[in-house]
Amino acid sequence: MTPPLALTMGEPAGIGGEIALLAWLRRRDERIPAFFLIDDPKRLEQLARAIGAAVPVRAIGGPEQAAAAFETALPVLPLALPREIVPGRPDPANAPAVIEAIKTGAALVASGRAGALVTNPIQKETLYAAGFAHPGHTEFLAELAGGAPVAMMLACPELRVVPVTVHLPLREALAALTAEKIVAAGRIAAAALMRDFAIAQPRLAVAGLNPHAGENGTLGREETEIIAPAVAALRAAGIGADGPAPADTLFHAAARQRYDAVLCMYHDQALIPLKTIDFAGGVNVTLGLPFIRTSPDHGTALDLAGRGVANPASLVAALKLAGEMAGRRAAPRGAV
């Protein structure tokens, strides 16, 4: 058995707490691996009552106690919040606890006491007001891991996508695109597909940037000057890569059978098809870290917080995928 998964609180005024409660209620039907939440037990008990979720909460002294508790109660590694939570209204005074939950979870996974890290959504503006200096989870976790080169994957059962440029305005994303960044993302993606998804010979599709993949330079030069050289470099490194391919014909059902993941050139090129195919069940995976990290593919949903109507499907998928990845890393080489 792998150690239990560590789930962070995320923004406590958002939906993270209630989707964690609702995920625990689905643990048997969905076969969710044992997890514990790094959070304030008292606020979770109050939240469970407020949304009418019959979830017993049990404080634990460490991850080693989580598996035994998980069948009958939601295990919670206590982390006090200094201010009372008002659903939908983030308080910067609670931001240090949100950050500490991420640090604690990452440390527990890095030490082997937890099998993987699953992060609930954060409210970045609130953290910025408290001095948080990172664009988001991914960059913060990369720093905690010693500056590991990372890539973001969005995954659902039908599709995996890896954006080469991520949270940039489109104009800046185009200016930032280089062959070196495409190759780096491709190398990280191929290694993760082998290690964490048990794909012995990953096949990467590489999307073009311009309409019709540039039509041999008549609709843009990025394909011939940036993307095609990157594809050639990936192939030279022994990685199965094809492209640049027109993005408008890359994501239909038949096309998806020809690859294991798509390298996309900018954020929406990756996320629009994935969210169209599986809006509720997408999972954000950080590739390249020395430990496993997944997250629901949605935000804090402040407008839904505290109402008991939030959909836990993406968190359930993130927990299940994290468990599968942890099992593959723990298995003897060649066993999966």
C-alpha cells in the first residue's frame, strides 16, 4: 500500500473544504484512495453542518494515522486559521495558513510520509496581498523542489494536453514561444508519461500555432522557424513526436487515438478542447517535480462557496489520478 494522499485546504473561503467533504462521502463508490486534509478541523465540522454533509471529522497527529481513520471519518492534519471563515469572502489574514498547508503537504510527500500532493484551488490575489511572490501553485512547488524544471499537464480519460506557454497574455505568449521551450516541455512530458502513466513509448502530437499550421509559411513563420525544429530535436532525442499539426483537426475522437499527449503552444489552445471534452473531470498535473502533484482543474468558485452545491468531480478525479500515479511510482520496475 502507498501512503495516504495529502490534500491542502486551498482558499478557505472558496469551495475547497466542501468538495473535500463531498469527495470523502464518495470514497467507496468512486474507490478514492485514502487521503487526509491539511486544514482546521473545527471549521470543517462547522462547514459540514452548514451544507448538510454527514461527514465525521477526525484530527490526526500525522499521515500514518490517516489510513486507519479514513473509512469512518475524514482525517485532518490540524492547521489553525486565525480568522473566522466567511464563505465567498477571502481574508488575507488567513493567507499564511494557506501557504503553510502547501509547504506542509509538499514536505510530507517529499519525505515519503504521504504518497502524493493534491492541492485545492487558491485565490492568488489574496495570497499576493500577503506577500506571496509566485504566479501560482506550479511555480511555488518548483521552488520548494529546488528549482526543478516543470510543465503543466491537463488530463482527463480522453485527452492529455501540455501548454508550452501558460499564464501569459496571448501577445506575450507568442513572443515567448521558442524551440527550446517546446523541447523542454516535450522532454518533461515524455518522461512523465513513461514514469507516471505507464506508457513505454509515448507519442506526442505537437500543435501548430497559426491557422492550418502556417500553410508552409504563408500564414505565419512560427511553424517552420520554431515548431518544426523543436519536433526534429525531440525525435533526435528518441522521443516520438509528430507535427506541427493544424490545431483545428487535432482533437476530434479519431485524431486522439494517434497520440498520448499534445504539446500546445498557448494556454487556451490546450484548455479549450480539454474542458469541452470533460469540463467537470479535468485534472491539473505538475510534471517534472520529484513528487506527484495533482489539482482540480477549476478555481475557488467564491460565488458557490458555503452553499453545498459545488461539484466535487474534478477533485475526485485528481485524488484518483494521484493515487494511480503514486501506485506506479511505488511498484517494482517492470511491474506496471
